[in-house]
Amino acid sequence: MKLHNAGIVALTCIIQAANSFTINSFAINPLSPPTSPPTTPTTLFGTGNTFGRTFRITTYGESHGGGVGVIVDGAPPRVPLTRDEVQKELDRRRPGQSRITTPRNEADSVEILSGLSPSGLTLGTPISMIVRNKDQRSGDYLGNDLSLAYRPSHADATYDAKYGVRAVAGGGRSSARETIGRVAAGAVAKKILHMYSGVEILAYVSAVQDISASAVDPDAFTMAEVDSNIVRCPDQEVAEKMIERIDEIRKTGNSVGGVVTCVARNVRSGLGSPVFDKLEADLAKACMSLPAAKGFEVGSGFSGTMLTGKEHNDEFYIDPATGAARTKTNRSGGIQGGISNGETIVVKVCFKPTSTIGQSQATVTRDGKEVDLRGKGRHDPCVLPRAVPMVEGMVAVTILDALMQQRAQCELLGEEEGGEGDPRPNPLGKGRRREGFDGKVERVELKEGKKAVGLNVDEE
């Protein structure tokens, strides 16, 4: 290689992790004294398979590959965790549950490959979980129109535009099957949050097209009510109308969308950071990364634009039971200034109709020909019932990640140790009264300087 006086560019690539790599570039001039390379590298995060900062999850696998799974990094050690706890969440996401979900027949049996001790405690090391694919029918996609033509509003065309190649069978990573890893990670996050302060994260289908369950109380509905019907709406009368609508559209070979509402109860105040890392911004990214998600709201959301400031503001009062400041209303959805205020966090995620349908649609092929395409394969006429545990999982992962960041930065030295200036105020407190799963009212409070244990009230 010939060296010129202008120097050459030395390129050093250091693989940092499965989802990123670092490039250090610096000039070398043979006529100048040797210099050190710059200390600040350029780090590129471009693969989009990892979420979180402290509690990090990385999903892997394709819809028609050998399996799909997740690696959970950052889980605290000594947390009791069983396979059944993870499987319970996956069973709620599993296909083939009813006539209004995809008929693909998968048991979705999870294997925990690492991160647990023989006695079932987390080790603090990466937790690897996998679900083997059993019921792929790649012939539904290969050797026919679906292998050449782009499904309208699907990821087929954009994956080709980005990578120049795509997994035709089942949609690969764009398939909702990728969310198995998210739901499994969410099961771990839910367990940790519940042990920490009795956090409950529950979601339900709040709307199918124009049919809305507007009367559901976000502080009162239960998982048993949600899972009591195939559409996962706790309002039984509205649920029947939703199911009837989905059935009508399913029989025509079409699909339908709607809204999933998720609440997080007993979340302590102080989670989230200003400006770019606001809690609602992280929740939005988490939920909007789900397949078919097209919209996101916190609290009053877009309807809040119809109110005045006086009507919309959540006025404070002192809760006599805890001595902490509470809000009379919750139009902020439990988040103010990007930071949790201790009230119930309420978010809504809207999902578009499934893009693969059994009706003919105009599209184009990879080589630019205009064709008509009728979808084949097995697909959900409505993604909402199975999206419920997906949204719960991503909300759980996000809140746990925010909690661990808060503990690491703002409470590293404890509440009273270190720092200068006036004593640290916390008008919002950390305690809350809540109704446990067994119907008993319990006080959940984190004492200063003490570790909270044994708060999982639904355990026998």
C-alpha cells in the first residue's frame, strides 16, 4: 500500500455488542510526530433489536425460522423466577386461542437457557429464553405471488428497500411472532416490579373501530375480567359487540383495528428524565415499536386539546392516609414533565387493521410489475386480543428500566447520605394504598434505607 504525505486513514472497527459497533477513524501522517487517536469514537446503533438502557432486552429469530427468543440483560440477582410465570404470559399471546385470532397452531413453550440458578433464582447474568417454531407453513408464501409481490401496507417493500433481501415466509422479523421475546421479557419485568412495590400492569381492548369501552375504570378492572372473553375487554356488554364486529369482517376476508389501553398502578414517583428521556417518550417508543402500532396517547391525549387549562389541570391535595400529595384527577396519565407523579399511568396504543387480508388488492412485484394480490397464509383478523400482553410487556420493561436508572442515579447514596444543600423534598411520597389481588387493602411503602421484600400479595 503506497503512503502519501497527505497521510492515510486508519480504520479500526471494534465490535461492542450484538446490536452496535464502534468506528475509530484518525489520520496518520508519516512526516509528523505520532499522535494518539481521538478518545471519542463514533458509535453506531442501527440494527434495532435491543431496547432499554439498564434493563436491556434483545429479541431474535424469524416467524418461520427455527425459533424466536430474547436475551434479558440487567435483571437484578436473587429474584425468584419460574418457567411457569413466563409461560403464563406467553399463553395469553399464543396464536390459535379463538376464532378471532390466527389459526396457526403453536404451543409457544418457552425454554429458559441461562440466567437462573438450580433453585430458580436469577443470577444477575443474561437470561436467555427461546420458543421453538413448530407449525410453519412456508409453502403458503414461497413459489407463489407472495414471494414476488409486496403486500400493501406490510413491511415487505420497506424491508427490501433497506436490506435488499427479506424473509418472505411469514414476514420474518416483521411478524408479530417476534413479540414472543418481548412478552417473555415483560414477564420478568412484571415479577421484579411487583416484588419492588406491588406494581400492577394491565391492558385491555378499549376500542374496535367505533365500538368503545369508555366506561371501564382504569383503577378498578382486573386481569380476570380482561381474560374472561376472547376479545379481552373487561366490559362484557361491549365485548360482545366487539366480537360480533370482528366476526362480520373476518367472514369477508378482511381485517379490523382498534385501541389497547394499558395502566400501570402503584408506580412510584420520580421515574423518567427531563427532555429527551421523558417517561412518556420511552413508553411511546416501546409501544410504537410493536407490529401494527400506529398511534400513542398518555392520559387525556388528543382529547385534552378540547379542554382549557383550568379544565385539564390535575389539582393537588394531601392524602390523609399517606400524607403525600395526590391529584384529584388524572388527565396527565400519571406523568408530569416526563416524570411519574405516583398516580396510575394510563396509555393508549392504536393498532391498524392486519395488512394481510383475503381480498384482492392492487400492488407491484420486486421487478416493478403491477399485479393483483390476494393474501394467503394464516393471519389475525384483528391483532387486538393478542396485542394486550404485548403492550403490557413493553410497558413493564420500560418502567423497570426507568426505575433502575432512578435508583442508580438519584438514590445511589441513599435518601439522607451525601449531597449538599437543603434536605431532599419528596411531596409526592413513595407510599400508596392499593387493593391487592385478594381484595384486601394493603399499605405499600418503601421505608427510608430499607429494602422492600415480600410485597407480592398474590402469592400463596
